[in-house]
Amino acid sequence: MLGKHLNNLLGLPELEFIKKSSHHKNTFTLYLQKKTKLEYCPKCATKSTTCYDKREVTIKDIPLRGKVVHLKITKRRFYCKSCKKPFTEPIQGIRKGFKSTTRFRKHIFWCASNFDNLKNVQIKNKCSSWMVYTSFYEHAELEVRKLQNPWGKTVGIDEHSFIRNVKYGHKEFVTIFVDYNKSRIREVVKGRYESDFRRDENLYNIPGRENVQNVITDFAPSMRSFAKSFFPNAKLIADKFHLVRLANNMVNLKRLEIMKDPKNSILKSRKNPLRKMLLMNSKKLKFSQQRALMYTFDLHRELEAFYKVKEMIVNLYNIRGYKRAKKAFAQITNFMSSLKMKGLQSLRRTMLDWKQEILNYFKRRVTNGKTEGSNRKAKLIQRQAYGFKKLPNYRLKLIYLCR
């Protein structure tokens, strides 16, 4: 009766319990052997009943009540008359050549996914760092294979830094493709240029790219050109937060330019809240802050023009309807053209180059928010792991933890 309960507990139904012994306070040792009287050759499937040798192997299993569990299994050696070679009987739940059960390795994978650090996983399971490493990534690969579904209707694309190149010192990047319908990372590709994407086999193995309807990107020309060819039926949407950020940077650069003038010593004070007020939405400013900005604009008319353009871009995204947005977009670009200022002309050229992608937002009204959130998770995973050396490991961990 005890043996039957132990077999159910261990998840090894083919084995028969013989005895139990404990040589140490923190160790359980269980002696087991296989029940069957015959075996089949793994190569030719010939039935064999001739057992001419036995050997004992030690297999590690999941800790039980804080104690390490060792399984002493007596394995038999059979002789195949067809192959004329001996073979060792296989045991379900223990892979050939492994000194631990599949259940134990899956338990380590669960611990590595849920514990704060891998040191705690080693202490909990009384195993080495190599065991934790191999168990995690072999099961992560199996879990990622289960997630191989086709592309969704909406896809977000963005890049983030991955590792610093040892030879040249520059940062290397990876690009993530986020499935908005499943709210998870679908694929991770090394690099951020079109040539890098075309070399990646995993990306081209995903089916259903002709069914993608929306692709959201930032203002990267390489991503736009790749998305047009890779997703033939999709509408490209330029992320609205990146356009607003470009406008904010334009205003801030103008403020810094004004501060370089020695006459404007008041603006250089650390207590001056001008930067914060310039980047805030005008509707959220208090009356005192509005008066302070008006006083500053009386002294610096160019800064007022930059601020007005920024507010026009912010208000553009409050408009409902494609035709109204198209009309407002034309008014903004015409106003920027009439000012003939260096910083504004650069932003105007960018907006005209991405005109259709910016206006596509008003047809679908989707942003790159989920992609940026996935980027944030990726950075957190990098910090917890103290960086990654191998991209395949980083890819597996990122797709699994952001599933």
C-alpha cells in the first residue's frame, strides 16, 4: 500500500517500491525497481526477456518537506537477439543519460520563474547553478513552442538596447514584435535595421502576416520600409507619443539655446520651473504659471512660437475624425512653414514625410503603449539577470515571461 502511494507521489508508475532508508538528517533515499518482466529494444522494437546484468543508478527528485530525495533505481540490462547488442531498460519520467527526473527539472523551472534570484532556487532545491540554467532554458523552449500562434490583427514594433559590444564598445539593440490581440511579445530579433530583420528565420516562420491590419511603429525609416513589405495588407501608424516627444524636445532645445545667452541669468537658476511649465499641457497650468509663461514669451518671442506649435500638435490628437485631423494637420504644417525657423523646419519635414502614417491614427486610434510596456518589462528582466550574454537565452526568457 505504501509503495502504491509513493509511486503516485513520485509520478513514476512503472517502478515498484522496495525499501526506504535515511542516511542523513536532510536526505531521503528510496530504493525502486521496474515491475515489467520483458522489454523492447529501442532500435528495432524486438521483444527481449533475457536479462543478464543489473546496475544501480542514483536519480535526484523534488525535495520532500525540505529534504533531498534520492531514488536508487535498479536497472536491468537486456540483450536484443536481432541487433545482437545489449540495452538498458528505459524508465518513463527519466530521460536517457540524465541523473534527475523530468519532474525535478520542471520544478526548478517553476522556481526560477517565480523566485527573486537564482541563488534562492539553488538553496531550495540543493542543486548547482548549471542545473538551474539548463533546466530553465530547456523548459522555456518547450513553453515558447506552445505559443507559436499566427500573427494577430495589430502588431507593435519597437527596439531597446540589449548588450554593449565588447570589441567596439557601442550598444547592440534588439527589436520586439508585440501581438496586441494576445497582449504579449510574439518575436524578438537582433538588430534594428531592415537587413537584420530579413536575416531572421524565426520571424519568417510565423504564419498569417497577410492578415495583419495595423502596424504601429516609431519614426524609424528602416522599420517603416520593412513593415510595408513584410505586412502587405496592413496600415502603418506612427505612434502619437513619439511625435509629441519630438515637439517637446524641440521646445526644450530652444529653451537651452536661450539660456546660453549671458543676459538671461534668471533662467539659469535651479529654482526656475520654466522647463516643467513649457512641457506641461497648457490646460493643466495654474493661473500663476500661465502668467509666468506670458511674461517669458514677452521677452522671447521665438520661444512662444515653438511652444504654440507644440500645443497645436498636442491638440491635434484630441480631434475626432480623419477629415478634421487632415485639415488640422495642414494648418499646423502651414503655420510652421510661415515661421521659417530652423528647428521648426526640421520637425515640419519629418511630419510631412510621415503624413499618412500620422493620419492613419485617426482611422484606427491605436498607440504603441503595449509595445512600450513590453520594453519596460524587458529592461526589468535584464536588471534582474544582471544582463545577458546570449541572445537565444534572452529571447526565450523574454517571450516566456511576457506571454
